[in-house]
Amino acid sequence: MKILCIGEALIDMICTDKGSPLSKGQHFLSKPGGAPTNVAAAIAALGGQVELAAKVGNDPFGQLLVDVMEDFGVSTKWMLKDDNYFTTFAFVSLMLDGERDFVFNRGADGQLSRQEIEAIDLEGVSIIHFGSATAFLPGPLQVAYQGLLQKALQKNIFISFDPNYRHLLFKDDRQSFIDQSWNFLECCHFFKLSDEEAILITGSLTLADAAAVLLEKTKAVFTITLGKEGTLLGYKDSTYIIPSIPVKPVDTTGAGDAFVGAVLYQLSDKDLPAIRQMTLEQWQQVVTNGNKAGARTCEYLGAMEAFKHLNNQIFN
């Protein structure tokens, strides 16, 4: 059955002049990106059926994103081109102190409208993945995102959520991000958070306290990624640590998206009642395989390059 991912498709412009602020950077590497775009590519690489709902500019960079998705086997019929807005860019430079110099040039991704989402045929779609931090910014995509959530609930479709918090996007309005995240956390069937996101969204001081709040306030199965420490699985009334897969990391970009893609790929052959009946042991195996996909991604430079090396044989 099909998985639908919704959110931003964008171009990451990565400054390769180490330690240079963007104002002084002269060399940039363009990489296709956007969290839901990455998740869709990972699902397709593993052999899943997946569609991506996103908007890009009617320009060479928008065409690049469409081409990359089609090369992975992602259906792009809901990747729409906008004549009035350019493809979204995120310019990033890593400073020597570890801080990021970041400029977000938002364009077409934020223009995906509710009317365009309403036109999507959900026949055969078993899972919808909401994985876009930019969808919580004001604009048409924000309205479309909420509209699709309501449509998924009405049609009893499995809902997956990853908030993908970006401090530089919400530094002036974190509460809006938190409030909108809770709207999804209380509705979805599965969600993935980082340890930072779990503490931020719950307002807790420790990860243990955050997990306790999530167990109490949500009905979903959830995971909290802990880097080399593994993944925390929240199932019913308890939490479990699923060990990570030891690797020598080259680049961690896209590892979380590969993890989510692997989880959803493994669930896509089941309907919602069957997923609800999954045992703890089955969920532990799903998360273990997700950890394998995330680990494999860390072994290559760049998310899309890493996803070329994903296939379902890594689960063996």
C-alpha cells in the first residue's frame, strides 16, 4: 500500500569554506533536501510505494528535485510547480565553534494550498507522514497541513509525525511550534522526536520526564532518537531502549529521516487495525531495523547519496 509524505522540498546550499560566515563564503555545494523529501526517498530506496506532496518553483532547481525523486522511484504527481515563486533554499555554514550561520530563503514550498491538497487521491494510501518544520510557519502550507490531518483522521489513515524542529526558524516563536506539535502528537499513531525536541515540547527538565509526559498525554507508539545511545521506544505504558548500530560516521545528515522511512516502509503492508495489534516484540524489531537504516546513512556523505545504498537487505 502507498505512503504519502507531505512538506517541503528544497535545496540546501552548504558553504564548503570551513568556518566562514555566509557573508564571506565563496564556495557552496547544492544538495536536494527537506525532511519529508528525504523520508520519501528512503522509503522508495527500501522498495516501498511512496508519493510526495510538495511545491517547488518552475525553475531548474525545482526540476532537479523532481528528477531526483523520480530517480529514486518516488511518485511526483503531487509535486507541483509554481510559476510565481522560486524553489526554496536553505543556506548553511558551520562555524568553528559549532554554531550555524543560517539563512532561509523561503519560496514555493510554503505555497502548497489546501485546495491542492484536497485534490490528492488518497485511494490506496495506508500511511500519511507529516514531517515538515516549515509547515508550522505562517502561509498556505500551514493551512494545507492541518487540512490533510483532518482528512486523514476522517478516513482512518495511519498518521506519522516528525516535527523536525529548527531553532533558527522558530527562535522568535517557539511556543507556536510547541502548540502546533501537540495538535499532531495528540492525533497521530506514530511519532519520532529527537531528545532535544522531546524536552522542548513537553517542557521537561530530563528525558525521562519528557517520556513520561508523552506516555501520559498521547496514545501513539513513539520513538525518541538518542544518537549513539540508541532509540527510546514508547509503547503503551512503558519505554524501552533499542541499542544503536555501531558505525564510523562520515555524515549524520538524513539519518533520522532514513530511520523514519524504514519504520514506515515496514508498516506499509498493514492496515491500521493490524498495526494497532502489533506486539512489543514486533515494534522492537521495527525500531531495530530503523536503527540499521539510520546507521547505514551515516556511512556516506550527504543524505541522498546515502539513500542510494539503502535496500531492505540491510534488515537481515
